[in-house]
Amino acid sequence: MAYQAEVVVLDPIGLHARPAGQIVKFVKEGAHDVKIGPNADELVAGNSALRLMAMRATTGSTLLVVVETDDDSLGKSIVDQIQEFLKG
């Protein structure tokens, strides 16, 4: 099972090196299996800053976050933290 939710890039510069690095560090430290992308067909690993930045997500972009977990509260917590990183 997977928990899915959308986040919005609110950083005025878009998804750039700093928030990408924060997401990667968070995903790796928690050993979470997280994928992020503009839609379900274009998901990239949340533990790769280069792949995250290659999406070229701009301010206002909506991204799908998929967390491989059966625990919805954990999934929501991870998505909420990723949203915080995208606030700028």
C-alpha cells in the first residue's frame, strides 16, 4: 500500500537546490521510500536531489508525493514535512 497526497511548490524560486537537499536528507535519514513528481507517470526518487531539480517545478506547481507505507498517519506526516520544505 502507499499513501499519496499533493503538495504545492510555494518557494518563490521553485524547487531548487536547498529544498531538494532538505527533502533528500529527510528521506534518507528516515529510510522512507518516497517518490515525487508532477503526476503518477513521472515520479522520481525522493532521495535524489538531481532528479528532483530536473523536474523544474516552478512556484505554484502541484506535485504528487507517494510514500510506500501502510501507516496513513506516517504517510501524512512525511507529506506534511515535504510541504514545509517547499514553502521557501
